[in-house]
Amino acid sequence: MNSDHSPGDDAIPTLTDVVELDSPELTAEELAAVQAEITTRVLELADELLREASGEVEAILFERVSDRLRALLPELIDTVLREHTSRN
């Protein structure tokens, strides 16, 4: 694998080295088991990363909505109070 990727990078690591097997030592069943294990682990990692990202996005959106409410709520209250008092 190319070592251009450091653990702190946000880039997706890419396998660039070719691995040649002189003679396959795995049976078809063993190869299928290895493939299933890799698939399972990749899906678990993807799920974990998506959950983390979802939590981060949720926190950002919550903060933005709270900030907008803080900014807009005083004007909204003022408008409603003025409309209510002008009717009486």
C-alpha cells in the first residue's frame, strides 16, 4: 500500500501496490469466508462513520436553529404584542 496517507488525513486511502500470489492457498470456501468477513467489517466501519457524521451534522443543525430562534424570537414577540395591543 502506498504510504502517502497518514492517519490524520481526511483522504480515503487507496491501495496502489499489486500483490501477486504464486499459487492460491485458499479454497473457494475459504476465499468466500474471507470475502464475507471483509464485507462485514467494511459495512460495520461505514455504519460507525455514518453514525458519527450524523451526530456531528445534527449538532451543527441544532446550533444553527437555536441561533436563528435567538435572533428572530424577540422580533416575533414584539410584533405579536404590538398587534395584540393595537386591537384593544
